[in-house]
Amino acid sequence: MKIQAAILEGVGQPFILDELDLAEPGPGELLVRMAASGVCHSDWHLVTGATKHPFPLVPGHEGAGIVMDVGPEVKRLQPGDHVVMNWAPDCGYCFYCQHGQTNLCETFTRPIWGGTMLDGTTRLQYRGKPTYHFCGLASFAEYAVVSERSCTPIRRDVPLPIAALVGCAVSTGVGAVIYTAGVRPGETVVVLGCGGVGLNIIQGAVLSGAAAIIALDNNPHKEALARQFGATHFIPSGANSRGDVLELTSGRGADYVFEAVGLPALQELGLRLTRPGGTLVLVGLSHVKEPTNLSGAFIARQGKIIKGSYYGSINTHRDFPLLLDLYMAGKLNLDSLVSQQYTLSQINEAYQAMLTGDVARGVVVF
Ligand SMILES: [Zn+2]
Ligand SMILES: [Zn+2]
């Protein structure tokens, strides 16, 4: 079938909007009519080259939609189901899945980072040439063919533009707090960076009962947003950030520090803001070639713990419905997270707005 989608032809190029051919779903695959797709920084990493990927490709990896058709061997889903997509389609059987770490499943990494479906081929063609699917989803498109493993059915009373955000930012942020870190009531949390992920770390800390939630961002306009999501303090990042945080944490530093941007300098600051025996959680993705200078002696002497958090250590099929139940119960603020809606033709504008930083999360609505 013919579909309209955003296409990226190479590093440094703008997103272009054009018509592509989308093949029918293969075994274990679904055709989904996209309802919404979030504007996440990870797609921008394709534009800057921070993430290596074959071109041309259709970006988009934070999507929700409605199943229109199913391929052979599809077992769990049927046409009409509302689904949220995940970019880590776990198998359920490998070493990691058997150890409760489905976010690290070893079966999806190669095809997903190769830009194909799980069987190593593509369903998209642009001007007669095979075209790659970002994260096996390619959700900046009217329709997408995706693996059944990439989709979780959800309750139908959640608006799909809200549900889409659970596919990346909400899971990554809230999961980092409740699963990767395991923050407990009364503990102190510092959040470095108040973008889509950082705001969800803040609300994850609220859910966990953190006593103090100190948010830092280099954009002072983020203060109102950070406080709206539950930050108890806001510090504009600058030369004095470390002193300001120490003052708020009895001179010790925080029990948990979350780095949500992926900048080596912020990761290094994060270690210094972590109290002895406390935990620094790295959530933001830095450029693959950018090293971070974290002092080994400092880590050993002060018993500090450094943890990586990928996809919030969640199990997508268990946690997407859980997070949406929390939203419907009024315990997760996803309404204020969708600060701006765009049409697909406004996608370049949407990314410019994300980069200038005044939005919580933009969403392309189809
Ligand atoms: Zn994302
Ligand atoms: Zn697996």
C-alpha cells in the first residue's frame, strides 16, 4: 500500500515528507494505523550522526495506534486492538528474558540496529529502494508494519496521543526510578535535565515517595514545568550547582542522582552530587565515542554505585498497561507532558521546538 511518512536520507538532512510503499505484514507481524508518535531526542541522534544507522530510513519509535490487519502466526492481537509500541521487542526465552531483564533481550539488537524487521528484511520501499525502519517501528508514518512482539495491547479509554509517550519517555524515566534505582520513601533525588525523560524521572520519584526532588536544568524556563511534575527544588545549572545541591542535602549529596541528558560533563557532576554510598543512575544516551571521566578512587573510597538504565529496566508488556492504569488513576501526569501537538508535515518544526527546549514533549498526531 502507499503511505505518507517522514524520511531521513542521511546525516545532517532535514526530514522530508513523501509517499512510500509498505508491504503486507509477514509472519508474526501487524499492520498498525498510527494515531500518534512522540518527538524524542533519539530520532534527532540519527540527524546528528550520534547514532549510526543505515539510510534512507523512516524514523519514529514512540508510537501508539490501532491494529488494522494481522499476518500469519499472530497469536495475541487482532484488528481493532489499541496498542503501544516498544523499541525492545523481547523474545521471552533468551538468557536475559529468563532473568527478568527483557529490556536487554539478545534477539532484537542486531536487526533493530540494522534498521530491519526481526527477520532481517524491510517492508518499506522509497522510490523502488529498500528503506529502513527505525527501531523496527518507523512510526512517523500513517501506517506501520511491526512485529507482534513490538506491540502491547492497552485499555481503550486512554487517548492514543497520551498512550504513545509510554512507549519511550515515560517508561524510560519512571522505570529508572522505580525499577533501576528502587528509590524508597523519604530518600533524596537529584535529576539532571528536565526534558521529556527528566520530567518522568521527577514524577517517578514522586510515586516512590522521595522526600526531596531537586531538579537541575540549564534552561530557567523549565522551573515551572519541573515543579508541576513534582520537583521540590529547582536549580538553574551553572558554576554553583554543586554547592546548591550540597546545601539542600546536609552537605552529603543525594541518595540518588539521575543523569537524563547524556552529557559527559553532567555525568561527572552527577557523581559528585551523589552522597557516599549513594547511586548515580545514567539514563541519557551520550554519543558512542564520548568518554566520561569518572574517578575510580573516588568511587571506591566513597562506596558509590553507578548504574546504567536502559528503557527504565521495564518489562514493556507488564509495564505499559501498569503505567496507563496509574495515569487513569490520576497518579501519573501525562496530560501536561503533551505540551504541543503537530501534524506529520510539521515534523521539522517539532524537532526545532524540542531543541530550543521550552516544550515538555511534542507529539505528532495523525
Ligand atoms: Zn525515545
Ligand atoms: Zn529474549
